[in-house]
Amino acid sequence: MKKHLFTLVLVFITAIGMSQTKTLYDFTVKDIDGNTFDMSKLKGKKVLIVNTASKCGLTPQYEDLEELYKTYGGDKFEIIAFPANNFAGQEPGTNTEIKAFCTENYGVSFPVMSKISVKGEDMHPLYKWLTGAEKNDFKESEVSWNFQKYLIGEDGKIIAYFTPTTNPMSKEIIELIK
């Protein structure tokens, strides 16, 4: 009887652990300078996560991202950029070069993280969570190009994602941020 009870308790504990999906706050990444950035610092904020590239036709979205950040960023909203070289080699630079490009050309003041992979075998764990329905309890998605956007709610869960061509200042994004 004790053995069966122990087995039942073990199965129950395992099931509970497996059913819990992660949130944004479970991840730690590196910023563009190589420092640890704990995503749990963003608790209580909506967060727009964007994979970026400096040599893409969509690169001018940095300007709109900066406008969005200056307008709505602060205590309730944050933008986090993740440079990635997954599409046609459009982010070939080093972290130092990417940081200089963002600052000099677009005056980026929102956090930019170290370059990562957003698809493929070397996909960063954060992007595995963003794109995997079994991990994020939202829906399955695939990063289709540079400047795909994921909006995370104040609870650390995904509430929407937007195609690369969706302008950061679109009515749809702004309404969800407000």
C-alpha cells in the first residue's frame, strides 16, 4: 500500500511539474555588452520582443521602435531587441558593431541584447519558448524574417505576435500596449 501511495504521489508531482509552462521571467539572456540580463526584472510590464538585423529592408523599423519606446516605454512597457543573423546574412556584425549601428543610425535607447539565433538547431531557448506552443501555452509560430514581434503581457505570457512587416507604431500594437 505504501509503495502504491508513493508511486501515486510521485506521478502527481511529476505531472504538476510538466504542466507548468514557463513565462518570460524564467529566462536570463546576455545584453549587447555581454552582461547578464534577468528577464524577471520586467515583471509587471508589457514587453515587445523583436529579432532585428542591420542590413535588412525592414531595418528602418528601428526608428519606429524607438518612437514607440519613447512614447510608451517606462514603468509599464519595454522593448527588447535580439539581433539575429538567421535571414540572408543580414546581421553579420559583432555585438560591438551592432551596438554602434543602432546608436549612431537610430539613436536606439531601448535594451538590445547579444546576437542570438532565432531559428534552426542553434535557436536560443527564449525563442524556443516564444515559438513553441507546448512551451508557452499560447500557440505555435515560426520566426519568418527579421523584425518579427512578440508581445508579452504583464504576467510574462505571450498575448500576441506580429509579422515582420507590421509597423511597430501600428494601431494594433499600440492598442495592446495601452
